[in-house]
Amino acid sequence: MSLQRRMLLILGMSFSLLWLLAAFWMQRDLEQHLQDTLDQRLAASARMVGGLITQFPSDTWPALDATTLSASSTSGVACQIRDSQGSILLQTHKELPAEMGHAGIGFHNHLIDGQPWRIYTREENGLFISTADRLIERETLQRSIFLAAALPFIIALLGSLLTLWLGIQRGLRPLSRLKTALSHRNPASATPVDIGPTPEELAPVIRTLNTLLKHTGEILGREKRFTSDAAHELRTPLTAIKTHLQVARRIGPEKSDIYLCQAETALARLQKTLEQLLMLARVESSEDWPKSAPVSLRYLSDIAIADHSSSARLRTDISQHSILLPLPPELISIALRNLIDNALQHTDGTVTISITIEADSLHCNITDEGDHLSDEDMKRITLRFWRKPNSSGSGLGLAIVEAIVHRSGGRLSLNRESSGGLRAELILPIST
Amino acid sequence: MHILLVEDDPLVASGLCAGLALHDFTVDHFSNAKAARSAMFALHSDAVILDLGLPDEDGMSLLREWRARGIHTPVLILTARDAIPDRVAGLHAGADDYLPKPFDLDELVARLKALMRRAAGQAQSVIEHGPLRFDTVTRETYWFDKPVNLPRRELALLEKLLFSRGAILSAGQIKDSLYGFQTDIESNALNVHIHNLRRRLCPEIIQTVRGVGYRLGKLNHAEHGQ
């Protein structure tokens, strides 16, 4: 059930119930008061008549014919005066029987000609004065009073229900705007939700939603860029291979060597990019890597520089320790090797590798004397597939290093040296 | 016909140059936007193959700049980014065609030829001019329904004239189309080719417009009957 309908139902029902209870209570009170007032009217009339008749001498009465004073019998208070023997001396309604007096002194209900009457009888100087009115008249009066009171009451009740409905609808308008905004939006879209003026209670919801959307949008953007970049990096060598092979086939076997060679070069690049991508995927996956056995720092650096062991441009400073690494040493070596490869590629000078242990962490510093990297380059250096123009790398090396560092709980910092080269510092947690 | 190739990847570029040369295109390759920009103003290219991911500038902005300057040379975008929005953006920026990498060499050549035909206002693949019939796809040439074997440069010269549909071409335009940036051309090489082509077909095939250049001459079917 919608929030609006539920509120309307709960509030509307409570409203109606309270108003009905109030109405019931009022009706009961009113009825009691009305009866009392009408009774008082009977008693007052009787007293007045009593007061009047005491002014006359007592022998006036027998001379009178009872019907003389009879008035119209349709409505109003009836009055009958009897002597102590029960003979009617005076009466307002001629059909009134003498039995009115049988009811006795005080208030009584009595049937006269099948109609219920309310009778009040009092004694005054040996005369009995009865005043009476029809209960039907009382009911009619009561009904018209109720009707007069109930009409504004019902209008007020309906009015308050209508106000309630309008108020709830108006109050919940931001919610319904949010509902419309959400149901009309493209699920893949990352644009912020805007519903115009937002009430205080909804503001945090919208804010959180928009923050989340922005975040998702950024992730999606990164994903998209990565896919697009990966496609570019894979398709470019593929294009080179395909084109060179097509040319080689067309040009005939005697001249095709150079094109086949080019195709192979492109193939090697494709293979390297694929391997790097797979490596990145493996490091980033949730695959469990075994913890390593104690390994010497010398061993670590040996695998890292295996491809360049004969290079005169490498200077190493490695302490004699054995340590326990958070990841297999081969993986750590890949990170080191990528940093060393980068350094060697971007410098014609010396690359200094120092691997030392400080407190409970492993510090690997790789410093080159390479060309200057611009501020812009420094910003993009760890972006996937970014590489310096005309560089032969895949642009994934540093991304792999970062992924490995992330897995091992360490950190990587890249800083420009004052001399212009780049210093890569890899800090990994270890247990000796 | 001269192709300006703008591609940053040296391996892809060398393959394209070789592949297009097999189809007798004159190709000049530039690997960045800056060089391509100057080449566009220096050369009269018949078509451009443009890679979008250039190291110094986005190929798309280069294309927009050319179009804004009123350069109408057909441009074929060649890129590894093949998302539909990329393609649409490329075509909106003024490209005439879009081919995702990796592509087939034959398809690339067919598309280039189609672009050039369209630029020349020629819908059919066979151009007929008086007694001359030229197939733009196979480059077979018939003179009075007899096949003629033309040497490479003369064929290129004839092709250029036919595609220009009677417009006057300067010597520079024709040279660019035949040689591109190649510098070791003898000064009278073009005259030699013109002379040879006239000799092989008929003298009126090329009309010299004094002080301006050359154009395809009007041919009367009957006059040259053999």
C-alpha cells in the first residue's frame, strides 16, 4: 500500500472515530439536558398555573364547565386542573382524561389515547394541577435540534477529511516527485537526481543517492575507458599483423620477408600486451597466493634483473637478509622488474637499485637518470595504457606494480629527483 | 592518386604504406597531428586516412579544423575505438567514412576508391570518356574497346585527369598525385608522362591550358576511329 494511502487511511479513520465519539457523547448530553429543560418547563407552567388559581376563591370552580377553557389540542403544553375528587375543573385540551391524575404527584410518563405523554402533577390548595406534553413532540424537537447540530458537524468532518487528503498529498509531493524522477530515468544513467525543492527529511537521501550515482558513474567511466584502451592496445598490433600478412601474400614469397618480419614484431607486441593484461587480471583477482618461505633479498633482485644481469648500467645495493614476504617472491620480482624495465627504458644513464630492510618493512628504491617527466606526465603515469609517446611499452607495467603493491598491503611512491630522473619507492610489509 | 596517411603506430603505418602502394596509390605517412597539418597545406591529397589516437592531438580536432577551413578532401577515419558514439562523432566531425581496426586491406582500398569516386561526382565504377573506358576498380583501360596497357605513372595521370572531370589541374596538383613528397623527380618527368600518354591514346586527351595547367580534353568518338 502506498505511503499516501496508508497515512490517509490511518488518519482518516482515527479522525472519523474521534468525531463520531464526540458526536455520540454530545448527543447523549444534549438529550439529557433537553429532557430536563422540558421537564422544568412543565413544572414551571404548573407552578405558574398554581400561583394563578390561588388568586381565585375556592368556590369559583364548581360553577365552571370543564370544557369552557379547552383550547386547541394540537400541540404545546397541556394543563388540567382537578379538585381533590378527581373532577376536572379546567383544562387546555378537551380530550385529556381525568386519569391524568392517577399517575400521582411529580413527573410520570402516561399513555393517553395510545399516545405517550409526559405529565407533571402538583397539589396547590387542594387542587391538582397537571401539566403535560406529548413525548412525540419532544422527540420531534430533539430530532430537529440534532439535525441542526449535526449538519455543520458532518460538513466539518468531511471538510477535515478533504483537508487531510489535500495536506497529505501536498506534503508527500517531494516523494511523488522522487518516484516520478526515478521511474523515468535510464537505469544506466549516472546523472544526478533532481526533484527541485527538497524537504529536510529527503535531502540526505537525495544527497547519498547522488553521491552514489556519481561514484558509480566514475567507476563506469573508468571501466569504459579501460575497455576502450584495451581494445585499442590489442587491435593496433592486430591491425599491423593483418596488414603485413596481406601485403606479404600479395607481393609473393620472394619479397615477403620484410613484411613477415614486421608482422612478427607486431605479434610480439600483441603477446606482451596480452601477457601483461592477464598478469594484471590475475593480480587483481581474488586468487589466493601462497605465503612465501623465507627468501633472500639477493634472490629477489636476481630474478628481477635476470633479463638485464649483464647490463653495465645497473648498480645494485642489496643487503644480506632473508625475509618472509606477503606474496610469492616471483610476484614481488615482477613488480621490481617492471620498475627496473621502465627505468632502463627511460634513461641512457645508470639505474640504481637498493633493497634494504627498515623496521618491519622492505624498502626498494629504483632511481634512474632519465629524461624529465612533465607535471602532466606525473599525473597520468599510473593510468592504464598510458605511456610516453614513442615508447614501446604496453602502458600496463606500473598498473601491475600498483596492483601487486595493493595486494601485499604496501605502497608505491613515484617522485621526480632534482636531477630529473624518477625515483620509484616500493615499501612492502614483511616478517623476518 | 595521393593518400595522406596519418597514423602514429609505425608498424601499422608501414603495413598500410606497403599495402596501398600495391594498389598504386601514392602514400605519404605522418605520425603526428602537427606534421599532418603542414602536409595537408603543402600537398594536394586525393584522400586522407586518419587515425584518431595521435600522440600530440586528437585526430578528431584535426579533422574539425580542416573542415572549418573549407578543406573538402575525403577523409576516412581508421581507429581501434569502435564504439558507436565514437563512429557517430567521427562522421559528425566531417569524416566521409569510418573503418575500425583491424580491417581488410581490400575493403580499405574499395572504400578509398568509393570515396574518391564520390568526390568526383561519379557513381558508377566505370568512367566513359569518348572512346575511352576506364574501370576505377580494376584500373583496366580500354581505347575503342581494346585494352591498353599503360605504365604505372601514365595510368595514374590518366586516372587523376578522369577523376577531375574536366577541371583544370595545376602541374603541382598532378605531381602531388603522382609522386607525393618524393623529391628526387626529374623536372621534366611530368611532361614526359603527358607526352607518352598523348602518344599512346591521342593528343587531345590532355588539353594544355597555358599558364594554368592541364585538363582532360574533349574527345569525339568518330574523329579518332582507327
